[in-house]
Amino acid sequence: MSLNKVFIRQFSGSGAVLRAGYSTVQPVHHLVKVNKAALKPLYQGVLLPKDDIKSVSFKPTEISQDRVAEHYQNTLKSDLLLHNYEHGATTLKGNKKRSWGEDSPYKLYRNLKKPKGVSRPSKDVHPIRYDNVPEVESIVIQSYNKDALDESWLNISTRLQLAQITNVKPKQIYSKANILPWRVRQGKPCGGKVEITGRDMTQFISTLTELVLPRIRTFQGIKNTSGDSNGNITFGLDPEDVKGFPEIENFQELFPNLSGLQITFKTNAGTDERARTLLSSLGFPFYNP
Amino acid sequence: MFNPFRPSTISGFPSGSVVLKTFVRGKRQSTQSASTKKVVNQLSALSASRKQPKLLNLCNEDLIKHRTIVNAWKMFKRREEQRRHNQLKKQYKSIYNAMEDLKQTSPKLFELANAKEEGKRFPLEMRVPTDFPPTQPWVYNYSPKKETK
């Protein structure tokens, strides 16, 4: 670029153009790292998308009918749209971070002030329209095993239990804090965590609502107070309740040390009330604690 | 990994010679206890090694067939998605029009229709449809149990 080159009147027309100037473009190519080893022909197979049949990690996904997803699409979605409709509704602005003011150059680039009254900014609540009908995006299942802090092999059975229930390999979780009376040490493995979406998620939902929850004698439902105010609902299952999963029920001698589950439904509902209605439509009971 | 130029790991033997183990009569006994074996089995069930199925090696013709089918399926799914989206859009518009109409004709009814229904739940009796529904799929004269409090 020679935008900032001063035009000098002279006999030669090309002299000014050909004179060496400096580039005003930032030299980005020094900053972008290119892993050249990944470009070699040996790795071409790895670069294929996972749904390509030639890919090494190809796994057929749609192998059978998905009852829950079809029920949601065919019946529940239009019901939820009608239920959540509010005439003349506008976006409710969340509590956002505030600027310090613009009267001084020091304030202009300062980190934004915390939102009023709370430490964290909250999200906007959009009215429900045909393109954002509430749906369950994913389910996070976490299993914390206190005993695994002492005997690390227990950690393996906790993760295997999660893998059996969800059909997805769980991630290892590590304790974050040092609390000596509980023998909690930072960085010690203490359980597992999975996030399931799609087919695995709907399968898990139907197992829960049709097989596991109805057989728990003491189960009243999910608490009406549960939720993180952004539309994510959590409830827990005891080790006794986990026995109800058919994958574990029939092989009880293989799982002598069961641990409880903490199940979080991540939804795009925006508010907890909408999320609860959504979950109730999928067959989860609710109760007032 | 495997390096042919690296000297053999067993010192004292030239590379390529077979190392004989001491022969033990009878079935080999493992040194691990039963509980340890159980944990090892659990760990091997959890790990992905040796569970990867073989890569499908399709000939060109089969590959083209497969891709054609997959493309057709994707197109079908996309159209289905589009159809559902249009359907919901139409529903939304007709709800909007009905409410606008009601606002003009009867503001009192409009207030009632636009009231928020917080805490509303779907009935638990509503089930996800199955391939083999019960002989009496819906109980029309059903009344829910009265809560005893």
C-alpha cells in the first residue's frame, strides 16, 4: 500500500510509484501459526469431516427412529409456541456491565464497571417466536465420588458407570479446592462428567422418564425452585436410584460402588419457568418443596 | 515407536534371537488379585483401544452409491426442516393476527387471553408415542387424583 506517499512533481512518472515505501498493513503472517506437519499427505485422512465414510472416526448416527425428538417436533413444539406466546412482548434487557463515562480519555478504555447490584451480568430475555421455541440443547451429567479421593480406583468404576448409562465416554473431573478435614486436595481425580446431545440425549430422556424415575418410590419430581435463572434445570439422583438404569440393574455385581448423579438440562428457554414447562412436556414431574 | 535400527531392548542377546521363558507346568497363574482384575477389566471397558471397528474400504462404485444416498437423505431432512419452520411461522402469524383482532373487538377478552400462565405444566399422562400403543390409547373421561392435604 502506498496511500500515504506524498506525490512529488518530477519528470519521471514511474519514479514516485516505484520508490520503496513502507506497508501500512499489519504483518499478521508472523502471528498466525501454521502447523505444517498437519498438512503432509499422511494426515489427509484425519482432515476429513467425521460424517464422511472415508474418515477414520466415521460413526453412523441415524440408525433408528428417534421417538422423543419426533414427538417434540410433531407435537410439543407448536404447543410450546402457543403457550409461550405473549402479544406485544419485547426483549427484557438484562443487567449489563456499565461504562465509567466518556468525559475523560482514561475512562474511555477502562474495563467496564460491574452491573448494578450484582456481581455478574445477566442475559437478555427474548420473547418466544417461531424461531426460538424452547428446546433441550444438551444434558450434562456429573458424578462426584468422594471415596475416590482416598482410593483412586473407585474413580474408574464411577466413570464406567457414567459411560454405561450415557453411551458417551466421560471426562475426568478433578477437585478444585484444598479442604483438609474432607481430605480434598486440589487436582485429585474425583469422578466424571459427560455432556450428551442429539440421539444419546433423547435416549437418556426416555430412559429416565419411562424406566428410572417411575420406579423410585420416594421420587416426587424436580423441585420447582431448581434452576440457574437462565433456563438450565438441575436435579440429582441417589446411588440407590441409579440402580434403576437397565444398563446397571442387570449387572449389579459388576457395579458394587455406585455414586449419585447430578443431571443438568441445558435449554435455550431463557428463563427457568419456560424451561420447567418444557421439561414437563417431556414427561418430568415437578413439585413444590 | 518401532525403530528397526534401535538395538534390542534385551541386553546380552543379539537382535532377532528368541528369548525363552522358564517353562511352568499347568495353567499360568496371574499374580493379580480378583479385585484388581475387576478394576483392570473396568478400565479396559472404558478405554477405546481395540474397540475401533475396521475402516470401511469401499470401492468407487459403492462410494458413489453411498454418497448419493447420503446426499438425498440430507436433502430430505433439510426440506423437512424447512417445512416445519414454515409451518411454525404460519402458526405464529395466525396467533398474532387473532390477538390483534381480539384486541380490537374485545379488550377484556384480550386481557384474559394474553395473561401469563406461569407454573403451567403438561399433564404427566401425556406420553411419547410408541410403535405399539395400548388398546385404549387415551382415557377421555379421565380425572386426575385429588391431592390429600
